[in-house]
Amino acid sequence: MVRRSGIEAVQTVPPLKITVPKKVRQVSSSPSLLSLSLSSSSAAAGHVGPRVWGGCLYMVLYYNRLASGEDSGSLHAGWIKESLARVLSEQPLLAGRLQKGDTIGGGDEEEEVYVIVANDAGVRLVEARMPLTMSEFLLDLDSSKSNSTMKEAEAELVFWKDVDETDPQFCPLFYVQVTKFECGGYSFGISCSLLLADILFKNFLKKWADIHKNMLSKNGIPERPLFYLPSLKITPSSNVTNIIHSEASKDSGQTIIFNVTYSNKDELITSTLALLCIEEAEAKLGSKMALEFTFSYVKERSNVVFLKKCSKYDQLAIKPDLNLKDRIKSATWDDFGMMELEFRKGNKPVRVSNWIGSVSSGLVMATPYCSEDRQDVLSGMKIIVRVPN
């Protein structure tokens, strides 16, 4: 039986500084993908369905409580409101919203353009409690006979609400859930729209952790954050979970990651590259990709995220590029450095989980990455292939 977490508090965290000028990221989809995503009820109104933007990247970082000094999930939840606000000032798109832009074309070719606007609407910060110790929870995960049950349990540690296709401008694209275990341990659950996931991979998480860690290590800061749930001396109502419920999706597919090095940073990302990575993923996983899948990639210089509908039948027309294939290397989630994130000095995660959810079909996502010694220089891209079960 899956034990449910109980939500105790929900806050909104905007960037510390007003974003001026407003940053914008365009969401560009191929006409075939656009028409595929239109439901019969929304097509007449011209609304793009959730298949275009519905995917979510989930991360759960587990931390033991430090024996020395005060350390608790409630303490971190309170201080996160400040540390997250500071780092969001550097990446305000995460605190933005998806909005309808101008309509381009005309007649049958008319297409609505969507943009993510850094309007400082904020991210959601959720504080929750799990009625188990962390060791009990992880033991249940590892001993679960059902892979589906295990993944459903871990989805209790993250919060996500699907973007509303009618009013996307009211829907957050980034959530953080701090879950407190009975032993004093805690987890940070991060949920991010796939339209912005590349930002997380570009040193955002390390910057946030460093800001949080340095803030807590400075002398002269108050012992308690301004919002510290235990000091409010109230018992959170069990009705909160009934009113504010998560739609976080368990992992229902298999994911494999590749590193692709650039011959030069201006190299175009093509569907051919996605298909080559799919071939490698199918061979490693022993599973077949869906005949049709979504290819998502970010064009760094213009800050546009592209969504293309691709077909495996396109493989028949591919002329193998041996030079390109030689530059595809296997990678893992560990390569993103999440096991090194310290939100408190000397306290690294005991475990990290990652998965992609809220996606019903196959997905290939390409995100640029920088070299370890030069975070301002692109050295290649990560290709994440998700094959549905």
C-alpha cells in the first residue's frame, strides 16, 4: 500500500528583484504536432492541447538530518523562500508563465504562437509530511515487488499541476516540495516543465544550493526564517491535501541519456540526431520507441524551444553519418551533478531519483550543456530519450 504525504503549507516564491526587461522564450511547434494536439473540443477555439507542453521533469533529493546544529525540513522550507527568490532573479523564466502570443499566418495556415514570459508570477513552494521514517520509506521502495507501486510512492514527494490548456497563463511551470520524514530527514522534490528543463541543467541547481548553504553559514542571520511552520503553533488541517492536490505523474517509461559533443557550437540539431539516439536507446533498453514521438530542443541564441513531431519511418531515409554517430556517448542522470548538491555544508544527498512524467508518447529532448571548467562555453548537448512502456 502506498503511503500518502500530507500537505501542510503552500507558498508562492517570486524572484527577489523585479525582472526588467521581461525575458521571453518562444515555444515553436511544427504544424503536424500542433494539429495532433488539438482535441475536438478545443480545436474550434484554437487551443493547443497539453501534449505540446505537458511534460514534466521530476527530481527527488533525499537528505539525512545533520546530527550537529539545527537541521530540519521545516527550517529548510522557510529558508528556501529566500534562497530560491535570490537564484530566480538570475533565471526568472522559471517563475514565469506560458501565454498566448501573436497569431502568425492566415487562413488555413494561421497558427497561434505561445511564449513563456518572465512575469515574476512565482514558483510554488509546498511543505508536506510523510508518516514514515526515511529509512522505512526507502526500504519500502527497494523491496516493492511492483515497479509501478514504487514509482507511485515516490510521486508523493513531488507536486505538479498540469498546465491548463484554456488558461495557461495562471499555471506555474516550476514547483518545489519539501517533505519531512518522521526521523527528521527530509527530501526536496523538484518539478519543472520540460519547456524550461534546460535551465536546470545549466548550473541552476548548484547555484541555488550554494546560495542556500552560504546563507545558512553566515553569522548574524536569525535562527528561524520568517516563515517557520512549527513556530506558528497551528496544526495543519488535513483538508489542505483535499483542496490542493497534486497531479504528479509516476514514471511510466524508460529513460536513457546521451552526451553529444559539438564539432563547433553552431552545429544544427536535427531529427537525424534524435533518430540515431533512439536506435542506441532501443538497443540498450530492449524496448521499442513509439512510431511517432516528440522531439524537443532549445535553440540557445534565440531562446526558442522547438517541438517537432517525428516518425520512426524517417529512419528509412537516413543516410548514416558515421562522424556524427561517433560523437554520441552514453551518459547517466549522475552526470548532472545532483549527488553533489549541498543545501547544508557537509550534507550531500543520500539518494537522488529522476524521471520524466506527464508524457503519454515517446519523447526525445535535447538540451545544451557547458564544459565543467567554462560554464559560459557550450561544449555539446544532452540527449534524453524516453521510451514509453
